[in-house]
Amino acid sequence: MNRVYVCSCFGITEQQVKKHAEDGACTPRQIASASKAGTDCGSCVRQIQALLGRGSCPRRQLADQGMPVLAEVRDAVEAAQHEAVLQETALHDTAGREAA
């Protein structure tokens, strides 16, 4: 497998940058937060910008609404919301049985 390095300082490959973008990182700064790429010498920032392109960010609407945009954070929030719904349902079921 031929690896194309984007960031030599931290050994970040083009594939890793693309994966972070798929997971919701829309800007070089978000790529940097996810991987450290671009945070040392900065020579890779233009290449990261080119990989991200100028298209719309798939999760821009979530960011604009103040929602988490990175997949790990989004998944954790969704799991917590799901757990809260399950707990609420269990409380209602228990209360209904006690009243009967």
C-alpha cells in the first residue's frame, strides 16, 4: 500500500485526513484537532485545504445548530439520548404497573 503523507511532522496520511473529513471535520482547524496535522510547521495546511475542497460541509447544519459534528462526539450524544429515552420509558412502565 502506497501511503501519501500530508503532514510529515506527525506522520498523517492523506487517507487519515479523508477519514477525519468523513467523520465531520470540515476545516483544517478541525483536522488539526482530530489529528494534530498542521499544528507544527504548518506547511501541510494548504494540502489539507485542497483535500477538504471548497464544497459544503456535510455536517455544517449540525454545527450551525450547536450540535456536535465529529462522529465520536455525535455518537456519544446519540447514545446518551437513547439511554435517557430508555430510562424514561422504564419509569413510565413501572409507574403504570404500580397504579394498576
